[in-house]
Amino acid sequence: AKIDAYLAKAGSDKSRILSATVWLRDIADFDKMNAAWDAWIDKSAMPVRATVEARLAGDGYRVEIMVTAAA
């Protein structure tokens, strides 16, 4: 929902995402994250994506996502 809101604020939407980077606290969450991503993303405009395990900004975070989209 946050990504959708930021994209709308920039005059874009998920069909215009060019690339995404996903950071997971625990790579064991990959299948769950991938299922959520697949349910959300516009299948007619799949962006390139990288997913890695990383230490995140706080203990309350399990995933961080950065997207680059065309306006």
C-alpha cells in the first residue's frame, strides 16, 4: 500500500515500475515475500528485481523494498 501511495504521489503506478530491490531480514521469508509480490505486481509489466538478505534498519522490519518507476 505504501508503494502504491508513493507511486500515485509521483504520478505513476505499479505498471510503470522499472526495477525493484527487496531486502529481507531472513532469506527464509523469500517464498512468502515472493507470493505477496506476485499477488501485487502488474503481471503485464514485470520489472527486474533483486532480492537479498540484509540487516535492516530496525528490529520491527522484516522487509524493505525500493522501486524505480517511470512517471
